[in-house]
Amino acid sequence: MVPVQGCHTPVPMCPHGVTDSVPKLALGAALLNVRIPVLLGQLVNVVSRCARGHVPTYLREVRRPALRLLAVYCLQGLLTFGYIALLARVGEQVAGNMRKALFSALLRQEVAFFDATRTGQLVARLTSDVQEFKSSFKLVISQGLRSGTQTAGCFVSLYLLSPKLTGLLLVTLPVLVSAGAFIGAFLRSLSRQAQEQVAKATVVADEALGNVRTVRAFAMEEQQAGLFRAEVDRAGRLSEQLGLGIAAFQGLSNLALNGIVLGTIFVGGSLMAGDELSPGDLMSFLVASQTVQRSLANISILMGQVVRGLSAGARVFELLRLEPLVPLQGGISIPAHSLRGHISFNHVSFSYPTRPGYRVLEDFSLTLPPCQTVAIVGPSGGGKSTVAALLERFYEPTAGTITLDGHDIASLDPSWLRGQVIGFISQEPVLFGTTIMENIRFGKPGASDAEVFEAARLANADGFIRTFPEGYNTIVGERGTALSGGQKQRIAIARALLKDPAVLILDEATSALDARAERAVQEALDRAAAGRTVLLIAHRLSTIQAAHLIAVLAQGRVAEAGTHEQLLRQGGLYAELIRRQTKDGS
Ligand SMILES: Nc1ncnc2c1ncn2[C@@H]1O[C@H](COP(=O)(O)OP(=O)(O)OP(=O)(O)O)[C@@H](O)[C@H]1O
């Protein structure tokens, strides 16, 4: 017995060191911003003094404050460049690491998880939620830190400059900021509606373009175009309303900001007349109060973004923490030389997790002796494919056990079981949009070209592949659309054979083919079955007559089992199925 350790390497989300430098730089830039109005005020005081007649000393007097201000401007520019550049790097690394970790976490989940979750939702977690989280992360560090420090620092400066003017500002600003936050929230909700409407239009286009053959076959082009037009028009109307709202908001905020400037000059002028304020102090006050207004507006926008970012992050982290019920790896494996391929279903009962009240299998028992073909037949929806899914350990039985050479498959390493023991050829073979070579190699990633050719020959596929101009390098198109059903089936057979599995599951592998294609596929399957334990799931009774054992599945259990002749003689369910199919055929 070879124990295999389950493992997955956690991806670090944040690169250390770099992350620490970003807040320091942002804080430095913000503190300098607080200093700027004071330096500006000093400069204005010198300028206004000189303007009153001390012209000869102007250059000498102005040099010191001007150079100090210039140095602060340069340093602030440098710090701003530093933290924004670093933040971009950190943000991208965090988002990339989150995506990688999330994708690995999703691929680890059991099949039942995918039954219960829509693929579109998972793709949204991977794309827009990670994006949203990254944006808020960046905004909180850059804008949040900056705006918070600036607001606090500038308020201190304002108070030191003129407590009276600051008192006035403290009365007006909260009113204006609250009004701005209220209108901003309304505009954001309008913007969300407009985005959702654009997404609805995209879904219509995506469905129509993705299923263009069905649209063409039903001559539904005009109807689909009409649907798309309606959704796009609705999105356009919402965006126009949003534009109108933004225009009004901009106009009103300009009015408010200019009003504050005018008010400050008006009140400041009277304080200057009473010698309570110098022109430089008034200038400092104006600049600092503008900085406070900008910072407060930024913080109110930031709040909405933070809430969205946190909820997007929570959705992603919830998935990241999710542990699959059946881990991908871990457990024992049977050494190749003692693997026989004897499979036994012992009193297995099963309900799908998404439909717990509905028993698909009930006390199902069946033995597949090594190197023999066992076929399962029965009415559609009777649970035949479910038997195959349980053997692959896509799901766990609710009761009973399934054994391979006497070992409960629950104790075996699932990735060894799926990767090396079982070859699975499903009803609808799924190919990836790459070359035929890569599609076959999917069965055994390290396989040489010669092994791929051999598997294709066994699967009756080598001949038709070589007739293509590009041969094995032919791209099969998205989901294999550039190939016929029979060709896809044979590539899927080659893919399954490449790992030389001890057990082969054939799930109605020939059901969708015409007679000629079926013959080519059947030949390949017969060749593939030799020397392996085969579980054959078929509707076409003609394809299973040579099986060593035929089990008829009814009401979730094996109702009768035997060879074709035995079952015919018995005159039970199987004989009835054969009689009905012959009648339908004639
Ligand atoms: N992922 C799933 N989640 C919930 N129920 C499922 C799922 N897959 C299948 N079922 C249900 O389980 C029952 C058995 O389905 P299964 O596909 O095993 O039948 P089948 O005998 O292979 O049918 P067919 O011959 O038509 O393919 C059906 O009632 C089906 O609706």
C-alpha cells in the first residue's frame, strides 16, 4: 500500500515589505500636504509686504520661503509617485494571488458543489469580486490614509490660523458634505442599475452568439436582435439619467465650493480690517479649507467603495475557506502489479445532495469481475449514469460501500483512482479548444508523442486525424465544435486509453451517432475493452449483447442480471425491453 499525502500550497496574498512601505509613503505625502498651506501663507506674506514698496529686497526675501515651498512640492511629488507606483504593484499582486488561490480552491471542490452553484457566479467571484476588492484595498490605502490625515492636519492648521473662521467652516461644511454624500449615494445606486442593465444586454448577446446554430435553425435572428435592442435602450436611458444627475451634482458642488471661498474672503476681509488676520493667513486658510473639502468628499465616496469592496472580499474569502467534502488527494493506492480491477457495489443507496429527499439508488449491489464487461440497462432517469459517477467518486454513497480489489474506494487516493485506474468516456465528450494532440494528452500529461499516436490508433482516430492538413496540431475549436460527433467520441476514447486504465466506464458512448460513425466508434471501444474491467451504460440494447453480464436497473436496484440469452429466457424486464425496442424499430 502506498500512502499519498493530500497537499495544497497556500498562495501568500500580500508581498511583505512592499506592503509596509505603501502606508508610510502615503502618510508622508499627506503630512506634506498639510504643511503646504502654511508655507504658501508665509510666501504670500512676503510677496504682499514687498508689494507695499520694499521692491529692492524682494528677491532676497522671497527666495527662502519660495525654495522651501518648492522643496516640499518636489518631495511630495516624489512620495506620491512612490506610493502610487508601489500600490499598483501590491494591488496587482494581491489580486493575482487571490485569483490563483480562488481558482485552485474552486477546482478542489466536489462535483456536488458545482451542481448547486452556477458557473456564472463562480466566474464573477474570480473576476469582478476580486477586482472590486483590489480597488477598495488600493483606495483605502491611498485615498483613505491621505484624506484622513489631511483633514485632521488641516483642521489643526485652520484653527491655529483663525479660530473664528474655523468655527464658521465647522457649521457649513458638515451640511454640505452630508448633502453631497446623500446625492452621491443616489447617483451610485443609479450607476449600479445602469451597469446591471448593461450586463443584462450582454447576457442576451452572449446566449444568442453562443447558441448561434439554434438561433439560425429557428430563424430567431430578428427576435433576438429585438430583445438585445430593448435591453440596450433601457441601459441607454438609465445612463442618460445618470449623466443628468452627475451634471447637476457637479454644478451644485461647484456652486457650494465657490460659495465657501467667497464667504471666507468676505469674513476674512473683515478680520483683516481688524488686524486679526494677515493676507498670508487668509491665503493659507483658503488653501487648507479647500484641502479639507476635497478630503471630506473623498472620504464620503470612499465609504461606499469600502462597503462594496468588503462584501466582495467576504464572498471571495468564503469560497477560499471552503474545504471540499472529498479532498482531491490523500489516501492509499494499490501498486500497479497487484491491481486487478475487481469492483463491487455493496448495498449502495444514494440521493443527490441537491435533491436529498429523492433516492436514485436503493440497496444497489453489483459485482464487476476483473477484465469483464458488465452492462447496465434500464429506463431513462433510472440512475445508470449515477452508478458511474459514484464509481468515479464524484459523489459519496448515502449508505453502503464500493470496493476496488477489496478496498473501500473511500480509503483510496481519489486522484490516483481517477488519474490512473479509471478511464471515463461520457455521453457527451468534452474537448478543450486546443490541438487534438493536447486534447489526447489530457489523459496523461507526461505522455510522449508516440504514446499519443498509439492511443489514437487504438481508438480508431489516427486515420481521420492524419487526413486533416494540420494533423495532430489541428485546433478542435471551442468545445470541439470543429469535429463531428463520432470524431469527438474517438478522441475522447484515445484520451481515456492513453492512461491505460484498468477500469473503463463507457456511458452511452455511441448513443448520438449514425450507423457508420457508430461502427467506427464501436470497433474502437471493443478494442479498448480487451483486458480491462468495463462498466458499460447503454440504451441501445444491440450494443450490449456481447457483455459478460447485463444488469437491469429498476427502482434504484438491480432487478435482474445475467447474460443476454439467460435474460431473454427468463422473460422478465430485459425481455420486455428487447421486445419493445424491436417493435419500435420495425
Ligand atoms: N447532478 C444531479 N443533481 C440532482 N439530480 C440528478 C443529478 N444528475 C441526475 N439526477 C437525477 O437522478 C436520476 C438518475 O439520473 P441518471 O442520469 O443517473 O439516469 P440515467 O439512467 O443515466 O438516465 P439516462 O439514460 O436518461 O441518461 C434522474 O432522476 C436525474 O434527474
